[in-house]
Amino acid sequence: MSKNKLKSFKGLCSMPCLKEMILSENESTSLMDLVDLNNLVKLNVRQNLIEKLNAPRLIRLQEINVEANKVSSFKEFEALLVK
């Protein structure tokens, strides 16, 4: 789903068995649409317009690439991690 100028990731949560998602080089500003992706292990959202790492808890997430976004703080990142 890279390079599609997606402004949001709505509708992508209808794939709960997905393990890897590459959403790089789009125009999304948020990760909040990525709900119910309980099997997601790897997420690449490089080169979007994301400012905050506020997202639903992704219980199996092991790797996330947020390079070249507008993230100014990783404080919200803790919420992505399962404790």
C-alpha cells in the first residue's frame, strides 16, 4: 500500500490476520485507524505526515519504522508496547 497518497488508514483493520503492513510514502497523519490488527508484527509507516505515535495497542508488534515523519516526541510510543 506504499506510494498511494493515502490520507488515512481507515478500512485496513478488516484484515486481522495480517502480520506485516507496509504503508510507507503516503500522506497519513495518524495511526489511530490501525485497530484490531492483533497479529501485526511489523509496521512500516516511513515517509508519511505522522506527528504523534498515538495508536491502538498492537499486541504482537515487534518492529515499527517511522523514519521521515513529523514525530517530535516518542512519549506516546510507550502506549504501543504491551506491558
